[in-house]
Amino acid sequence: MTKDYVLYDGGCPVCSRYVAASGLAGDRDIELIDARASPALVAEHAKAGRPIDDGMVVVMDGIAHYGADATRKISEISRPATPARRALLWAVGKAPWARALYPALAAGRRGLLRLLGRPLIDPPNQQPQCHSPSDHPKPN
């Protein structure tokens, strides 16, 4: 049986706080995995159509939940320590507007990372960047 886990961007302050609010850190049965430290797992999910920069992933009982479904799953299995954390998990994961809100949250994450000067985890264009004239190949 595959271990249950949450794959999230540990370099994103909002993602990290959402996962922390879940109270899952002390759960022996669910591993919290920073996607920035797990490129092979990130690649595996990207290949399956779940790019980590567009949504977090929760795998439970061998079933992958992605994006809005992942935040819903986190809210279902969470153990929040305070009413405020419970409200946050509900608002992002279970509220009637949660699914519609998720794309805006993902876009907000990208903007926040840009403001903080942090790169995306799995940018869509993985072409080498040319930074100086000497980086460009000379034509024959």
C-alpha cells in the first residue's frame, strides 16, 4: 500500500500555512512533502497531468486528489487546533465557492512567489535561459 501524503509548495508561505493549519503535521499516517525537495515525485505527478504549480496533491488510499479536490480532502482529514483554522480550511476546501476560488488562489500563489523572488517549481517552459551574449551559440 502506498503511503498517504500531501505534496505542496513548502516555499510558498500561504501553502505552508494552509498545510500547517490542517494539523496533519503530527499524523504518522500522512506524510507532508515539500515539492521543492521532491523533484522525482513532482515529475511523476506532472506526467500524470497534475503539475504542482497549478495545484497541490493529496494521495489517500492510492487515489490522487489534485487542486481544489486536494484542498477539499485536506479539509476533510484535517485536525485544526483552533476555530479560526477550522474556518480557513472550510473556506478554502469545503465552502460552496471553494472550487471556483481555487484558480484565483493558484494565480495568487504565482504572484506571491514572483513578489518574493522565488521561482515556480515546475515552470511550463523548461528551456535553458540565455543570460549573456556568450551563452548564445554562434551560427555556422
